[in-house]
Amino acid sequence: MEEKRKISENVLDNNENEIDVIVGMKVLVVEDNELNLDIVQEVLKERGLIVTGAENGQIAVDLFGENPPGTFDVILMDMHMPVLDGVEATKQIRAMERPDAKTIPILALTANDCEEDIRRTREAGMNDHLTKPFDMEKIFGVLAEYAVPGD
């Protein structure tokens, strides 16, 4: 808990003077490691994002499909998970018959940044590739790239 608090405080301190375009962004975080999910959710919430967590790709697909378009602005998707991995979950989301299925930014979260993994994420329809361990400043920067002004 103390480690999570230190991470959060550092992130907030580094950004207190910025105009924060990601405040209010609705993020679906898909991560099977409970500690990683808790940390990412907490830090994103402290930054002012609206966060929903999912423990595997199937839950993410179900949450995306069961909610109306616009419920989520971006998906942070772990690659290696039980039940349904990030690549297959992304393919299922992209194949849905709804307006945001093809356009919602899906960002891969993975410990691997080899060319093969990057190729697989792109082929599945992911928009970006972020590596673990989590660099929250980098994640915030990438989220800002996908923020829609006025949302």
C-alpha cells in the first residue's frame, strides 16, 4: 500500500502544473495480476480518470459489448491473461457490430517489446504498445494522445 501511495504522489506532483486533458477519461483496464490492476486503477483514479477493471479478456469483451457506445474512451489491455488473452479479446472487440468497436483506442500492456509482439498487437487492431513494468508517466502521455478535447 505504501508503494502504491508513493507512486501516486510522484505522478501527481509531476503533473500539478499541466492542463490535464485526461481528467474524466473513461478507461477500461484489463489486467489479470490483481496487484498490478489495483495499482494502475488507483493511480488513474487519483489523476481524475474514470476507471473500470477487468481481470481477463473475456470480462473486457463482455463489459465492452454490454455497455453503450461511449462508455469507455480507451482500453488498456494486458497481453497474457487466462480465459482470453489480449490479442483475442481485441479481435473480438474489433469485430463487434457497433460504431466504437473499430475506433476505440486499445493499448497493449505487456512485458515483451520484441518485434513479434508488436506485430501481433498491430495485427489484432491495437493502437499502441506499452511495456511493463508500468511507467505511469508514459501511460499518461499516451492516454493524452488519445484524449478527445471537450470530453
